[in-house]
Amino acid sequence: MDFNLPPDIEALRLRVREFVAEEVMPLEENPDNFNEYENLKLSILDEIRAKAKAAGLWAPQMPRDRGGLELPVIGWAAIYEEAARSIFGPMAINCQAPDDGNMSVLNKILPNDAMKDKWLQPIIDGDVRSSFVMTEPHPGSGSDPGGMMLTKAERKGDRWVINGHKWYISGAEVATHFIVVARTSDDPRKGLTAFLYHRDDPGWSIVRRIANMGPDEHGGVCEVKFDGLEIPDEHRLMDIGDGLKITQIRLGPARLTHCMRWTGLAKRCMEIANAYISERMAFGALLADRESIQMMLGDVAKDIHVGRLLTMNAAWKIDQGDYARKEVSMAKIHVADALHKAADVGIQLCGAKGYSKDTLLDWIYRYARCARLVDGASEVHNMVLSKYYRQEGNDFWRWGV
């Protein structure tokens, strides 16, 4: 087994590391660069994105002929991890959710260049942002969209009329291009269909931006209502009834890209903590020289590395044409836990400074709590793994694809 990165990806990884250190991380130090939701002001973001484009570090997941780097998924893993050394890094090079997942799925399923020029290219260029509209309030769809979705799309001639209620829709407040999933029949597997719509289309509204623990991504998480939104059939994605399939195409790799970014943030927590314990004296000795401190730091370092291996294994399998469903679920569970643990231990090791806003640890700690919920709660992914184990037995751990 060769765990070396291909030379071109390794060289790119080092360039991203340098760019993040020199251009992005300094932005974290000035409170004036943050908006009211503790994220980077959009005006500042536009400036750093222009620098990333000029440096040739833009859109690692997108085709070269559309302005991206066209990396394999293992390349995403290496680059996204480096980008997420800064809380603003993934946004700077255009690999942050939800745009990252939306670009990837649209690139795969849009049927022609005209559709890609209209709906995908502006997101790649960073001119607009996007949102994936699926989750609903009780008793509507959450982790079980196929069985519980209540938002309906009814066909009237060559148009579809959408009525329903969604919430916790990431990025909706600033998005221009939307993918909405709605029920078109009662078929348990082929009952959902996905559609594209534009922010200016009438018949829908944002009810509120939902306050949460934060820090909040650009556009927040919003509650949305549809009251007769009309979408032409030409803006339907794939075939009628393929909505659940599209969610699977999108969410599998998207879950894994979360793991890539979370690994970078977990490493940043340890970087902050290690710097502190390497200079802080207590009772005549450096904190870093105390065995109890070493055990905490080493335990987290181990968990981060396990998460990296799980993530890279799943990325490799996807590159080989495998869906890597159980591998993605394992990575999702473990890396979410590792991120939360890294932030918690980082705060503990830094003491009052870690609990304060003098470091990024409190930002990452609050952000980390959603990792065990988004794109499938950890309990749901454990159910997936249980299903595979019961089907496969000892073949659950087979090598290869």
C-alpha cells in the first residue's frame, strides 16, 4: 500500500498551506474582518478569493475547462485539510459547504453545457452562492427524506408547482441558485424529484434565519416556505422520481468533504494548544513536560490520524468507482467525534485563555457540535454500519473495492 500523495498533489498541498498561512490566517486576527455572525465579511472574502484565483488555487473539485483544478477525491482530501487550517480557508479557495456539494452534484448530473453555463458556472466563479433545500419540520423529512417528505411538486402542463415547508436550509439567505427536493408521487423509492430555481422566482419566501449556537456560515440556516413556486420542467434534475438518487449522489461525497475540512480544524486546535503548553510554566515546569498533558495531546493526535486514514480510504475508494457508503459513514462518525474532542482538549490545555475569545478554540468548539448532526446524525450512520455488517459478516472488513 502506497500512502504517498502523487507529486503534483503534494506540491499543490504545500502551495495551499503557504497561501493559507500567509494570506488567510492573518484575517482571523482582526475582529473588524468578522461579520455579525462571526464569519468573514463578504467584502473581505471577495478580496481573498481573487488572490486564490490568481495563485491558481481555485475550485479544486471542478473541471479545468471551467476554471477548477480537477483533482481526484484523494486530492480533495489533502487540499481541503490544508485549507481548513484556517476557519476561512475553504471559503477562500471555494471548497466550503454547501457550494462544494452543490457544485459537485450539478457537475455530475446537468445534462448539457448550456445548463452548466447557467446554473453551475456562476457558483464555480464565485459570483453567486447556492443552497440545497431538503430538510423539513416535523413530521416532514429529516434523515429519512424518501419516507417522510411532505413538500409537493404538482405538474401543470410544462411546469411544476411547489408547495411546502422547509427548514435548516444552509446558506439560503445569501444563495441565488437553489436545488429543491419535493414529492411527486407516493412511490417509496421513486417518489421524490429535484428541481432548480432562482432566488428571484416568485412563490417562495424565507420565513426566518434560525439562530443557533454559531458561528454561522454565510447565509445561515433558514426556514423556507413554498406557496405556488412555479418551475419549468426544463429545470427538473434528472428523471421524475430521481430526487432520492440525487440526494445520495450529493450527500455521500459531501459528508466526506466535511471530514476533510474538520480534520484541518482539529489539527488547528492542537496547534493552538501545543503552542500554549510549550511556553506556559506551572509549578516549576513547562506544561508540555507533564505526563498528564502529554497523554491528552497524544490521545487527540492519534484520533486525528485515525480520522485522516478513514477519510483518505473512503476518498480512494470513490476514486476507484466505489460508492464507499460504509467507509464514508465510518469517517463521518469518527472525524466528527475527533473534532469535538480536539476542540475540548484544546480549551482544557489552554485553560482560561482557551475558554476566552483570545484564541479560535471557542469558535471551533461551538462549530464542532454540529458535526455529529449535519448530513446524518452519528446514530443514523451507526445504523448504516450495522446494516452492512449484518449483510456482509466478516466481509465487512474486506480489502479493496
